[in-house]
Amino acid sequence: MFSKGNFWKIVSIILLLVAVIGAGTGIRNMADIRPASDYEDKGVYEFIPYRLLPAQRENTGAVGRQRRLHPTKTVYVLHYKALGHPSYSYKLDTAGEYTAKQMLAEKKSVPRRVLAIKATKRYITVEPELTAETYTRKQQYKYIWIIGCSLLYIVYFAVHGSKRLGF
């Protein structure tokens, strides 16, 4: 059986591992962010749902035994096409089959901004209020927070945690 001290040692070490992985992943993802100048704003389009397909996704909500028994889950992906430019599409994972079928039947449009990647023939769709600059800045802030929180815990562990844990 675990004592209270052993429990906190294990939790501290697990948090340290999560922090190291978070910092590494954040740094890698930060390096992969394209500069705003790599995007060309193609404008805001109305996207209409036209198809619903089931898809398998990793079951990140389950833990322990449930995750081993059910490593994937079925989500329903609603496919959208842009009005006036049918080559642009957008996909949305929905909460459940009933909700997805209801959204498909309503044919309610969704506004999305299309940002073309200049160096390739690819594009992304973002919320209509975002520009290439605000989109890249939002991505950078997200990864800065992840890296910052991870480094903060690593420093905390290095200063305080290792002494208390007997390292």
C-alpha cells in the first residue's frame, strides 16, 4: 500500500514527465507555425453542410481499463462546402449522431475565413474574425502558455521537489 509520502513522490514525478513532454511538444509545435506572410486571405465564405460520415478517433476521455477496452470512439464528422467556391471544404466533429443528423437536416450555414498557404495548393479555414496575423498570434500564444507552464513546473521541481523527494 502507498504511504502519503510515496503518493506525492509518484505524483510529482508524473507531473515532471508531463511538463517535460509538454515543453518539448510546445517547442516543436511553435517551430512548425507558419509566419502570417505565408498565408493569403481568400475571404470569408458561407459553408453549408452536405454530408455526414462516421469516423474513428482516439478515445482521450477514457482512462485506465476503459481506455484499454475502448481505445477508439466513433464521432460523426459533418462535411461542409463553401457557397460560391465548391472546392473549399470544412469538417466539423460533432457531439453525436443525433445532433449531427439534425445539423445536416437544418442546412444551417457556418461562416469561415479561408487562408491559402502560398507555397502549396493547400488552405485552412478559421473563424471569420481571424486574419492570418491574428491566427498565427493565437497559435503562438497557445504554445507559449504550454511551454511556460511546463518550464515553471520543471523549475519548481528542480528547486523544491527534488529536495523533498530525497533526490
